[in-house]
Amino acid sequence: MVTLRRSATLATPAPVQPVRVGPLERRERKLFLAFLTPGALLAIGALFIPVFYAIQLSFYHTESFIDTPEFVGLGNYVRIFTDPRYWEAFWHGLFYAGTTVFLQVVIGIAIALLLHQEFRGRNWLRSAALAPYILPTVVVVYIWKWLLNLNHGLINVGLESIGITPIAWFSSVVGAWFSIIFVSVWYWTPFVTITFLAALQSISDDLYDAAAVDGANSWQRLLHITLPVLKPVLVVIIMLRTIFMFNKFDIVWLLTSGGPLTSTEHLPILAYQKTFDMFDIGGGTAVATSIFLFLTLLIWLYFRLFPIEEMD
Amino acid sequence: MSDHQSSPALYTPMSRRRLLRTLGAAGGATLLSATGLPRQIHAAKAPTIRIFNNETDPDTIAFLKKMATDYKAEAGATVKIETVPVMQTVTKLTTSIKAGKPYDFIIYWTNLAIQLAEEGQLAPLGEIIKEVGVDDFGPRALRKFKDDYWIYPYDYNFNYLLYRKDWFAEKGLAVPNDWNEFLEVCKALNDPKNKQYALTLPFGNGVHTNWGNTAFLWAAGVEFYDDEWNVILDSPDIKPRVVKTLEFLEKVSQYTPPGPLETSLKDMLINFSNGTSAMTSYTGRAIHTIEDRNPELADKYAIMSYPGPDGGKRAVTYGDDGFSIGKTSNTEATVDFFKWFLSTERLIDYQLTVALHYQPPQYSTYKNEKWRSNPLIQKHWETIEVMMDFMNTDKTLVGSIDFQGPQASPNHARIMTSNVIPKMYSQVLLKKMTPSQAVDAAAKEIREFTTRS
Amino acid sequence: MNPTIWTWLRRGILGILIVGVTIYSLFPMYWMVISGIREERWLFDPLLFPGPYSWQSVKTILSLTDFPTYYLNSIITAVATTILTLVVVTPMAYALVRSRLPGMMLMVRAMLFAYMFPALLLAIPVYIFLVKIGLDDTRLSLILTHSTFTMPLGVWLMWGFFKNFPFEVEESAFIDGCSRIKAIYRIIMPLTLPGMLTVVLFLFILSWSDFVFSLILITSDELKTLPYGLASIDDAYDANWGELMAGSTMICMPLLLLFAFLSKYFIRGLSMGAVKS
């Protein structure tokens, strides 16, 4: 049986496969099409069609899902883009995405470096560090709402016992921002950690040894071997995490509902509020579509700057 | 590991396709068996009455399930109960209607009924209610809309204050009759060092505030609309009252546990029964909580309505729940079901599942033997008498968002879900706006979504 | 500096960091578990270490909701979703890596859109459509919708594995007369098994955690899943923090068990090159 062994080179993409020509190719094509069809069908039916429907709704004015819609063209978009509340939410979203991604990356790399060291029980610690990511969002929310509960949560009880007044983690502006950022970082950093750890592991020891023989110390090894490998991973991670965090609805909604008032409201929450609480489905879907367009633009820019995997 | 012995025939395109097809069929069969066939294949001849229920109390749910079995035995029609978390009521109801699968019988709250009635989604209940007798219903229990009734109320759900009469007695306090006295009482009962607070009151966005902390507004005579649906919240007559209430509430919030904006329904319930607060805003369910979690308090509590600013009429907030019949292909069958429900006194049984909480809006219920003889009702008869007294409109104003303006209207649901009132409170408590500015902002928002009907 | 002191210092710092990371990652879960089995009085006057035990919260939760049913539903749905997704996604990822069909990249990127639209707004049109074809309120509808949002992640992960699989191995199999499909199932999959277990775990978690689709698509009590069940409790007036924590613990149990069981393969699988960009 063939064993897969990490070759003694840096992690590079697999070499380009030669195109197979000949009578086999046409049969192959059909096969590959068959491979792709079920997924494509599922995606179209359960994904593209609903997205299309939701986008379509953004061109109408409806007050509830049982109201008869009236066509307003771009009216909803004009309305939302001239509403200062929209831009407030937009910047909130950028700030939230920016800080959480930054912290996730910094803490994630730090923990990955730690987990890369040799010590007893390392595998166990790796599992432990990954554990938060395994939990369902509702559970994470309940745990932290309980820990940060104003009167009875452990954190505030602890603060009180050392003489600090309890902090309103959800009903003060600063507290609320801190809560959503902290919980988001706690919850999703393991994803970054594991990704970086895998990348770190893919660097063969021979390289480090060779560098050491050449007289490089730890810092230089870090700088010239580790970081360059991490760079492409870093780029992908930052992009993906930014998209996810900008669009993250449930954690912020369940923790603060965008409150107090609208101080932690970002675009996904605004979309939800307009659709379900403010009787403005057209406005809500318009906001959702604008998020969608913004993120698409972001992805397109990214694929421009860092074209990946065209060659494989 | 690899099998090279197979004949070359296996690698022809023909067999590959066959292989794929077999795999697909096998997979599909497995999935189907794991998931069950679409319901249409099992379509029954007899109608199935689908009930939407947003009362999550386990006793109520158990009762409804038994009722379904009984009805099946007696009338042969299937009744299916679908219980939904309270917070998801609007989403589920509107989605089901939109999808063409409306519920036949709905258990929920009034202002949502008006919204649905406006969209033509409900069957009128005028006949049934007139049979029972319009006069049997207490003040403001029935809501007329477009000249008919659309919801049959089963629960007044008055929001009032529960208080520790033993602590009042200890400190020589009497039931406060105006706002100054109220603040005095709060001061006397507040002991933050020992984690004891005077009062638990909600201020954040949600139904708990719209229902649980609007009584002071009603007691102060605040009104949102005039008879033509003009917003009068910021008018020269009303605005000072709102401002006065906001200033008063700001002072009161200092006697509540820290984090008033975070206070939830849970806190309102639990804080009273575990001795954290001397008073709390709630309704009969709190008494059940006492019985369940801290029965020694059962004879140490009493209830009161909310005092007005200068003496005079007191207030409670109305928070009704009721039954509606949807306009569906099963409406006739559902009407039969509902008539059976009423004639077999199952309404009483239903109300008795959380006896002190579902306060009956019909005078006849209070005289009904079955209802009166329930042990919990007997035990807390004093409280029941006070509750009945709230129905006396000379002494108490029954206020509610639902009563603003000339008649029932979808505007009320909008005031609720847009959270204009909690937002006013938040602005003032967070010191982001002065009370006057908060009122102006609220009035502006209400004008934006008010329709003239 | 004396090398021995340096070593001890390094060990010390390492030790502190290890303890720090452990507490940071695991303490909240520990707190959840003991809050669920703590006597109510001590919930509001917390002790750091397990104090007086009481199963009351667990009992209340079990009486308030139909947890066993929710459990079963969540398990069936998550398992079926994982299987369906794997079956759909494996050939897809393989085709992406080995073939040269045009427009593939576009489609894969398009699937990322699944993560860019608020799920609630998507669930509603899906529900309407399902009602039209009579499939609403069925487990199948849930499985299909879950698969939609597990697919993009599944494709991405499997793609990473296949990409790093040296073509030479396959090539030798072809030379021996093996067909493509056989190659996939007989050769590639067994070798990437640890990695696949990773994918299984991720997909399972995604399906297990779903709340939105369960809420919208399911109306019958018998078909409800766990997150929906927990949300019902939160709304129920009688539920307190103790019960919420007990309920949360019960939801997490299978996940944590699955994770503990698979973590060996998981860690190994990741280092097999799940991440290449």
C-alpha cells in the first residue's frame, strides 16, 4: 500500500496534471458532469432560487409576508442608502469584522505556535484548544450570557469580590461591544488555530535543521521559514474570516439584539429588523442584497489580487 | 487491495452508467426510508384541524393534547397541536399563511389577530360570541374590528405589581397612592448592600416591557392617538405627561437590580420568589412560580395596581390572549370544534391549567362552580378578589397599547414590534436623550408607520 | 544567561501558557456542565468548584420538553445530511481537481453565496416552495436544506485533500485497468480517511447546530430538533438558568463525544493538507 509521506519540500500545490486526450476523454467528461450534477441541482434549488426570490423582493414594497407587494423599482435602495442608520450599521459591521478577524488571527497564530512546540500532552491540548468551535451557536450564547450575567454571572461576582463594580455586559455600549467581540473571538479562533497549525506542520523539520546548521537562530528561522509559508494561508484566512464575520448574524443578535438601542447593530441585524420588526420587507431584503453585493465585490477583488487554484 | 481480476466488461461506459444508476437508486431508497414519504401520499379523508399554540406551559400543552384525543374519539376529526415558542409567533404565522398552509385554529394574542383580520385571514367570531352573550365579557375584553369580532379572549392577563406584604408590614408601609409615595416605599425597601431591591421592572426592547412597564404611562393619562389616528404623543396636553413618566421611571430604575435594560421576563418572575426584590411587575404566573419554587411565600405576598401620579385612578395593563379561527378550507369543521370546546366547558379546564394566570374575562366564569372550586383558586381567593376588582372601571383604568386610537387596528401591532416605548426608556436611561427629545423621536417614528385605519 | 536557567524559564513560560490556554478554552464548558447539576440556591451564589449536586434542573428540563425525541431527530438529520453531503461532494471535489470542465470554479465560488445571505430570509422562500411540492414538515426537507449549507464547506475541504493526493498513485491504478470511479472508492478514499473524518465532524456540527431551518420548515412536535427545542425552553417562563445550562449540556454531549473519539484522526487529518491556498 502506498504511504503518503510529506516530501521534503515546502508545501506547494500539486504539479499540473497533463490533460488526457483520446477517446477516453469524452467518456470522462460525461462522468465528471455526472459527478457535478447532484451538487449543482441542490445548489440551484435550495440556494440560488431562494436568493433570487429574496433579491426580487427588494424591488417591492411590502409590509408583511401576506401583504400584496407593490413595485417600487430602486426606491427601497434609495431609501436605505440615504438612511444614516444604514451607514452606522455598515461601519459597525466593518469594525466588528476588523477587530474580530485581527484578534482571531493574532491569538490563533499565537496558540498555533504554542501547539507546534514539543511537549507532553500536546495532542490533548490541541483537542482542548479546538473544543469551543465544536459547540452550537445557541449553546455558546447561553454559556456566555450566563457567565456575563449582570447580577449572578461568575465574571461579575468575581469582579465584585475584588472590589470592582459589576459591568453591564449587554446593556451598556462599551460592555456590549466587548461582549460580542470577545465571544466571537473565543468561539472562532480555534478555526484559525487549526488552519495555521496544519500549515506549520507541513513545514518539514529538515528545513529548520538545515537553517540551524547555517547558523540561523530561532527568530531568523521564524522570519524566513515559518512566516513565508504562513503568508498564503494568512491571506485566505483573513479574507474568509472577514466575509464570515461581516455577515455573522446569530451571535450578535442572540447576545445583544443589536443593542443597547442600535449601538451594536450591523447590517445583517438591520436587515432582520426591517423585515420582521419594522414591516418593511422590501427594505430588509434590499439591505440583505446590499450585503451580498458588497461581499461579492470583496471576493472578486480578492480573487483579483490573489488568484488561487487556477492551476492545479 | 485493488481488484484487477474483474472482466473488462465492467469498464465499459454502459456498466458505469448502470453502476451510477444503481448507486443513486440505493442511496435514494435509503434516504427515503430514513425520512418518510411526503405527506400527500397519506392524505386522509377526514379534515385535520391544525392548531397553532403559543402557550408553552407544559400543563396547558398536556391539556390540549388530551383534548385532541377526546375530540377524535367523539367527533372523528383529527386535531393536530403545534406548539411554537412565543417569540417566533409572528414569523411562523405569517410564513405559514404565505406558504398556503394557514392554521385552522390559533391561540395567541389580540393585536396580532387584528393584523390578520385586516389581511382577511380570519373567520369572524361574531356569531359565537353573541351566543355566549356580549355582556358576559368584562370591560374592554372584546375588540371590535370592521364591525365584527375576530378573537375570543380567554385571558385578561392583567399586568400588576406583586409585593411582599410582610416586608411592608415590618417597615410600616402602606400601599402607595401616588408617585411620591411610591418612591418613598421604594427607598425604604431598597437595600443593595444585601442584594435586596425594591422592585424589578423591565425596560429593554420586547413584549415584557410593552406589557410589563407601560402601566405608569396609562395611569398618567398618556394617549398615543386621537380619534382620527393623529399622533398626539407630543401634543401640548400629552407630552408633559410622558415626560413626567419618563422622569419618574428614571428615578424608579435606581431602585431596581443593576442592569434594568437587561431585565427579562425570567428576572421579573424569579426575583420575587427568591427574595431579591420586594415588588415585581407580573401577573398570575408569578404566583404559580412562588408555589413551585418557594411555597412559604404563598401567604406573604399581595397584589396591587399601579398608582397614578397624583392619586386618582390606578392602572393595570391589559395583555389579552385569545382564540381565532383561520379562514381555511377547514373553517366549518373548526367552528364545530370550537362550539364543542365551549359547550363542554373545556374553556374552563383550559383556563385552570394555569389557574391564577389565565384570568377569565367572562363574569360567568367567576360564578362557575368548577372554576371556583379549584384548590389553587381557593387558596388564593383574596388575590382573585383583587383581580376581579381590577375589572371595576371606576377604580382602575385598564390600559394597553391595544386601546390607543378609536378602535382595533394593525397600528397597535406596529407599536409593539417597533419597540417605540422601550426605546424611549433606553434613550433616557442611557442618557442619550432628554425625556423631551425621546418623546419627540418616538412620536416621529410612530407617525411614519401609522396608517389611517 | 545560564542555559539551564533558560531551559527552566522556557519550561515555566510554556507551562503557564498551557494552563492559560486550557482554562481559556475549557472553563466555560466546565461552568455550563456544573451549572446544570448545581442546586438552585448555589446558582445565584456561585462557587468555583463543584458544590452541592442536584439533578433538579435536568429533571425539569426533561419534563418541560420532549428531549429524547429532539435528540433522535437531530441525530437522524445530522447523520443523513453528512452522508448525503459526502456522497454529493466527493465526486464534485474530485471532478474539480482532475477534470478540466469549464465554469467549475465559478460554480464553486457561487456556492460561497450560501454564507452571504441571512439564513432566515432564505428559509422562507424555501418553505413556500416545499409546501407547493408537499415536502414541508418532513425530515427530508431539513436534510436537503442542511445539505445546501454544508456543501460549500464540504467541497472546500475535500478539494484540499484530493489536490494533495499525488496523481501517480491514481495513474498506476489506471494503468492497471482500474476505472475512475473504482479509483476513487478503492484507492483514494481509504487513504484520505483520516481527513474525511475531519470533514464528517465539521458537516455533522453544521447540521446539528441549525436552528433557522428547523424553525421554519418543521411544525410537528415529533420532528423538532434540539436547538429548536432549547429555544422553546428559553421562551418558557418556567425555565431558569440551571435548566438552560442542563439543556445546553445535553445538546453538546454527542458533539463532544464525537469530537473526543475522532480528535486523533482529526488532528492527523488536518496536517494532511486540508489547508492549501
